[in-house]
Amino acid sequence: MKLFCLPLFFISYFSFAQPLLEFNNDREQINKKLMIGLGSWATANFIASGIGWATVPKGEARYFHQMNVMWNTVNIGLAIPGYIKAKKSSSTLTFAESIRKEHQTEKIFLINTGIDIGYMASGLILRSEAKSNVEKRAQFNGYGNSMLMQGGFLFLFDLTAYAIHNRHSKKSLDNLLNSIEMTNNGIGLKWHLEPKLFSRNQLLL
């Protein structure tokens, strides 16, 4: 009996470990693509607004470009380390570690969407203050418009990132969860064999 169960154990283990490894690897691939997207946006803004800041006359447009440059300096500073972290991240995690990592990733992007709303609200406040502050009207309007645009982009970016990770989790992680079955004797992995021989077999861990 032991000789029969041992091969089944290894078959079950590797049939479970491989999808888990692929799931973790796919998550980091998603993160790398997201960081490339963020870095591309930041770089394009940095270059375009860098030129604008240096060439347009002093006024609302110049302040708009100035804020864009400062804002996207931070974005580039986040995108590069984020890409490196995703590239170096290990995919060989346990099932529990994989769940925690996935939930942590989704939580970060979801929290960021709330912060992004705060950025846009700050932009609206600056634009509102500009109406009563003649001396700094151009600066407040320029900065406010920039924060609305950058905050709006980040809101869409973080919300999209959360949706992508959440969909990936439901598609892949839920399948792994469904392969684990509680029995009267413990926890088991279930898998399908030839229909003519067995409808389903279980191996108790």
C-alpha cells in the first residue's frame, strides 16, 4: 500500500506545486508590466513638462509643468525600485505565503486608489483657493490642474492594477483552493484520473 501511495503523493505534490509556482510568477510579471507602464507615463511627462517648464513664460502653464516634473520625479523613483523588486521577487512561496502576498498586493493598490482621490481633492482645493488669492492665482491653478491630472491617472492606474490582480487571483488561486478538500481524516488533494478506472482519487496529507 505504501509503495502505491508514494508515487501518488509525488504526483499530487508536483501537480499542485507547479500551478502555485506559475501563479506567483504571473503575479510578478503583472507587477513588472505595471511598473513599466507607470515608468513610461512618468518619463513622458517628465520630458514634456521639463521642456514646457523651461520654455513657457511665467504663468499658470509654467506652474502646471513645474508640478508635473516634481510629481513624476517621484513616480520614476517608485517605478524603478518597484520593477526591480518584482524582478527579484521569489516565486517559490508556500501556499499560505502566496495567499498573503496576493492579498497584500491587492490591498496596496486598493488603498492607493483612496490616496489618489485625496490628490484630486487637493487639486480642487487649490483651484478653489485661486479664486480668492489673486497674488497666487496662477500658481494655485497650475498646481491644481497638475494634481487633478496626475491624481486622475494614478487613480485609474491603481484601480486597474487592483482589478487585474483580483481577476488573476480568482482565475488561478481559486482553482488551487478548489483542489484542496477537507475530509473526515484530514486535508486532501483531489485530482482526476482516467474515467474508466476512477472518477476521482484522493491522497490524504
